[in-house]
Amino acid sequence: MSNQPAAVEHHEDEGHSVAGWVGVTVMLLGFALGTLGLFIDQMVVVWIGVALIPLGAILWPLLKAFGLGPKAH
């Protein structure tokens, strides 16, 4: 073993954008709502959850285009 410090890789913008957080949060809410709807046997709730998943996927790049994406360093 050497006494030199290990090189640490720097990853740019891991989770540091409003667009990313909003997109993932909406998709996770969709999965959670859909799962809850299955457990309580309410198909309306399931389909609302299913609709939120692609909405989150659409919001992410849309918010990024509006300037809420990762900031330049």
C-alpha cells in the first residue's frame, strides 16, 4: 500500500438541479400513488398515478429548457 491519497472522481451536478428533483419527485409520486391505488382497489387512483409518471418525464427536460437545469461551474 502506498501513502498517497486515493484519487476521487468528481461527478458533475449529481442531483443539483431543480428540474431533476421535480421530475424524479413527480415520477416517484406517480409510482407511489399507483401502488396505493392497487392496494385500496381504486382504479381511478391507479390511473392518476400512471399519468404522473410520463408527466414527470416530460417536466424534467421542459424545466431544464426553462433554465432550471444544472448550473455551469
